[in-house]
Amino acid sequence: MLVFTSEDCSGHVNPPGHPERVERLRAVEAGLAGLAVERRECPLGEEAEVLRCHPAGYLAAVKGAVPEAGWAQLDGDTFLSPGSFRAAMRAVGGICAAVDAVVAGGGAAFVAGRPPGHHAEAARAMGFCLFGTVAIGAMRALDAHGLARVAIVDFDVHHGNGTQDVLWDEGRCLFASSHQMPLYPGSGDPSEVGAHCQVLNVPLRGGTGGAAMRAAYERLILPAVADWRPDLLLVSAGFDAHAADPLAGLEWEAADYAWLAARLWEVSGGRMVSTLEGGYDLDALAASVGAYVGELARRAA
Ligand SMILES: [Zn+2]
């Protein structure tokens, strides 16, 4: 089990009071403490990897908006600090290196990067996200490695609208998302199925807890991934469905993330790359990451 991180990801600093804060990575480190994982540095990503999923004009606009001091604001809750572009490129490089390693040798990898990525649409930053990290990983697997079929599962409490937007017309990639609804960003209705019926949206009601989540995965998401027979499974691993999270209310517990790790690993075909998305209560984030990565480390070792 590989874990990719970079100190540069702490160089993305949001304004005071913002929930997506540097301390989240320290909480992730606390959760990983003592686990049997092999640590690797996220390399800096290449701009060509970003361009598989975003137009050149968008990449140039984000890069050009990075301030020399203070903040630049890209949407209501998405900010750039002087270190944000480098941080985002570490997250991109981390997922590409993780995909490379897992495609070559099998097993599981977890990328603990910031900023998160699943709300970034092809040409629009939103929801704390700049580039579609998990989609970039999927496109690297398809286009650089020539894999025929990949799948993405997104269990962040918010819908992965950006991943869905970037991969809407990508028939080689299944995108399956569970998310609280109604909730930000508002998309993720089951009627949104992608250009090739390769998108599966599974909304969950607030307050329904881990039992409802497990039932929905057993009935819909796990069979869809198994039927897809992916050459690689990517996971948008957000931990903000936890009961203690301040941004949502699905009421999951750390044990639910261990269950997800076990069941997703079973349908992964033996190659699984997870990347950090949300999770805003620091203690819950530490416990959830520990449960999730710990379970994967036991199974994928
Ligand atoms: Zn989220």
C-alpha cells in the first residue's frame, strides 16, 4: 500500500475560517500514523496531464490568477494563495504517479493532496477545487497506459459534479457517485447518466446513516463496478459524510469507511487508487482516513 504526499500541498492556504484548511493534512497524517504503508513524495504534475481534462485557456487563467500575496478569489468559496498552483500540481503529480505505480505493480495507493478536485469542471473552478484530480488520473490510465476500462467511485458527501462534467462523454470510464441530496452543488440526480450511460448517481437522504449507505452500495454501486470489470478503480475519497462533519449530515462513522475500503477493494480487480477530497472535522478526518487506509493496507499488502 502506497501513500503519496507532499509538503507543498500545505502551501495552498485558504482565508481564515475556511473549512478546507492546511490542518486537514496534519489530521490525515495523524490518521496514517502507525499504519503499514510505503510513503512516496508526490512529484510535480505536468501541465500536459491537466490538459487531458481542462482547456489550455482555463489552465492559463488559473495559473495567471495566482497572487503574489494574499488571495485571489475564483468563485464563492474557491481561493488561490501564492502556493496554490504548486500544491494543485503536486496533487496532479501524485495521482499520476499513483496510477503509474498501481498499473505497473497492482495493489492500492492513497494520495493525500490538497486542494481537492472533484468539483472542478472542465473550465470552471468551484467548491474549493482547481483541477479535476481524479479525472486526470483516469485519463492518464486510459491514454498514457492504454487501459481499456477504468471506473471512478466518489463517496464524498457532495456530488462530484466536476468529475461528471469532465468525463461526461468518456465511454471508457464508469463514474459512480453517492452523495447527500439535497446538498451542494445540487447536481447528481439519477437522471444524469452521461453520454454513454456510464454515469451512475446514487443520492442519499440526510440523516440516513451508514446502514442506508451500505445498502445502496450493495444494491447499485458495487454491482455496477463489478459488471464494468475495470482495469483500474479510482476513488474520490472524501470523508465529509462522517457524523461529526460540519458541512453535511449523512451520519456515517469511521467503521463505514473501513467497510467501503474492503468492499471497493473486492471489485477493484486488484488495482485501486484513492485520492483525498473533503472531510472538515479534523478528529473525524483522522479517524476515517485511518480506518479506510488501514483496511486497504491489510487487504492490498
Ligand atoms: Zn465534500
